[in-house]
Amino acid sequence: MRNIFFAVITISILCLITSNASASSLIGSHAVLKALDKVTARVSKITIKIGETANFGALTINLSACYFTLPEDPPESAAHLTIEEENPSEKSNYVFKGWMFSSSPALNPLEHPVYDVWVLRCINTDEKLIDSGSAPQTGG
């Protein structure tokens, strides 16, 4: 009974978020991600276009969708990512596939012993792609 209650609450919250997001969200053409290599402590800002891939260490990151809220709404960006880990001794395997949210990175995180990836924001092509002092890293 307790599991059914939590399932109903979760579905209700997701429906509320989805209905609110669709009414006041914009489609972004790029996502700005932050990636951390926990072994070397290397942090990189990655700008990736929808449909393209970016590489970070042994990870291949693919962006399939990106949405963000209107300026008058509370800031939120959501990106649908597929992340694979390339392993030379084995075939590549998916380590993450799903939505990541900028305001709640712990809601659906990449769980990996070496790497962390999280969404900073979604942007359109008419916005500036490079923050001052950092260059985008994209693959393709």
C-alpha cells in the first residue's frame, strides 16, 4: 500500500511539472554542461548542440532535447542526455540515459565512480555560446 501511495504521489508531481513546463518553456538548441573527472579533479564546461556528441574523458555525451523556462519564471533547464562509457577492452555501455535538471542535479544524476556530469542551462543559438574565460568543448 505504501509503494502505491508513493507511486501516485510521484506520478502526480511529474504530471504537474510537465504541464507547467510545457506552458512556460522554450526549446533550446544547445546545452551547457559541467563535467568533473574525480581522479584528476579536472572540471570542464561543455557546450553541446542537440543531435551532436561531446567527449569528456572516456565518456561520450549525446544531447537529444533541451528546454528552459521563460525569463519571468523561476530558472530551470532540462536536458535529455545519453552518456556512454568507452572501454577499450569491452564494447561501450550506457551509463546514463534520461533527463537532467539544472535546479535539481541530484534528482536524476549520473552515477559513475570517476565522472560527474550535470546541466547548467539550455540556450538558443542567438545567445552567446562562450562564457567569459571559458571555451566550449564539443565533439562530433
